Amino acid sequence: MLQFASVTGFVRMILIILLIYFGIKILSRLFAPFLVKYVAKKAEQRFGGQFGQFRNQQQEKPKKEGEVTIDKVPKTKTSNKNVGDYVDYEEID
């Protein structure tokens, strides 16, 4: 035996879906600034903590006056200039 959904049940389901959709939309507009602020605060704490660790590592090494330190080693370009002599030639027919 087949049962068909009533028109009122279908309309009721559509209204519930629309109510949930617009409710989520309104709530997201209300709470989005707080959520963005929270995420930005957490990211700032994370990056600030990493910067603080880097700063502490730099301050751990006491430097004497006149001491020179190089933190970054420059990349050296290796070129092999000793490949041989250039010979200019002409083809003979």
C-alpha cells in the first residue's frame, strides 16, 4: 500500500529547513566577529611565542665587545673558469 506525503507535511518541512538556514545565517553574522577575533588572538600568541623563542636563543649567547658573528653563510657561486681555451675556427670545403 502506497502512502503519499501530505502537502502540509511537505510545506512544513520546507519551512523548517528555511528557518534553520536563516537562523544559522543570522547567528553566524552575530558570532563571526568574535570568532575572527579569537582566531586572530590565538595566531598572534602562537607567532609571538615563536618570535620570543627566537629572541631568547639570540640573547642566550653573550657577545664580547669586538666579537664578530655571522649568522647567515652567503651562497658561493662556483664557476669553473678553467674549462679550456677558446678556439676560433673556420670550416674548409
